[in-house]
Amino acid sequence: MLIDSHCHLNLLAEEAGGIAKAIDNAKANQIEHILCISIDKSSCNDILSLVNSNDYLSASVGIHPNIDQTENFTVEELLALADNEKVIAIGETGLDYFRSEGDLAWQRDRFRTHIEAAKTLKKPLIIHTREAREDTMTILEEEQAKEAGGIIHCFTEDWSTAKRALDIGFYISLSGIVTFKSAKTLQEVAKKLPLDRILIETDSPYLAPVPHRGKTNQPAFVKNVAEFLAELRGQSVESIAKATTANFYTLFPTVQ
């Protein structure tokens, strides 16, 4: 059995068959749980409505770094939203210097707010970082994010960054990107990661893995990530599935 540790299930509502079909497909492909990730206030509401009545799903709450700087949660607002047993993580949060321009102090402030809330709640962080590896890791270290723990999701960075994340107790989540022919550097990192610190994800509806590249991604395709990772590391699919599932439940013990 496998787990999709990062997906935007609410965004599949307009696809053929909608969310119900995506869940059916996931179950048919031995996906036993899905973590649904929020990116803004609207998606927080949508995802909470989705997961509250479905034991197959869990949720995060937070604001993605690329969401306009006028949209913010206070620590208190995050604490209130996360006062729900189905909310197991804070995020997705972090830094993105690729899509945002200018003085990004507001992005770093928002990131720190999420870290403070996660530490208070003792709920792990879901971290997004793009072209901001140094600032992302420095803030996680300075703010003692290891007290909350968490995941560097859709990891695309170098080994040095992976090592810094591992050193503060974070997990590394690999998405369909690791299956791309162009992802040679990431594949080398994936080979070196300790098996007990790896998670897998789809980030659906984005970044569909080979052989589905170019299609709308869905949680069922996390199976393809596991299969590729097994071949890359010279391990069985069963060992990858067993380890990544166990890692998820270690980080999120309330899900079981």
C-alpha cells in the first residue's frame, strides 16, 4: 500500500469523474491515504469540507508563498483552523523566488508565522521552496522548525540542501519530477537519501510522472513514482511502498 503525501485533490473537481473518480482510481492502485494540501484561504475551506467526512483523506492548512501578499493568516487564525483532528499539517508554506519578484520580506514573514503556528500545535510543516534554498533552510534553522518537523515537498534541490533538511529532522518528498529524463541531479540525490526519511507524492493535478507526463496528475499516479524510485535505487517496489508508508505514519501518527 502507498500514500500520496501531497495532492491538491480539490482541484480535480472539474476533471472527468471529479474527485470521487480520482479517489476510486487511487484505491484501485493500492493508495491507502491522501494528504490534501491547502494553498490559500479558499482552498482551506474547500479541503476541510472534503476531508471532514472521509477517513481516507487528511488536510493541511496554510498559504502558499506565491499567493498575493495581502492574503495572510495570523498565528491565532492558523491555530483555530488546525483545531481539527483531520488537519495534520501546516502549509504549504515556504519561499518561492521564481514566481514572485521585488522585496519579498512579506514572504519570509508569512513563512515565519506558519512555523510559529506549527511549533505551537506540534504539527509538521509542508515546505515549498523554489530558487530560495538558502533562505528557506536558514529560516527553518533559525526558527527552530525542528520542533515541529515536516516535509520538504516536491524536492528538486541539491544534496547539500537535502542534508540540511535531514539534519533538522525533516523528510524529503519526491514527486513525478524524479521520473523526468532531465532530472539527473535530483535522481542522484534520490539514490543517496536514507530510506527511512523518504516520502512520495503526486502534487496533483500538476507534474504527472512518466508515463503520464503531460496529462492531468492524480493520486493514483504516486504508484509510478514508487516504481521509478525502486528501479533507480535498486530496491523492490514493495520495500519502497512499505518504507514510505511507514515514514508517513511516523510523521503523522494520528492518521492511523
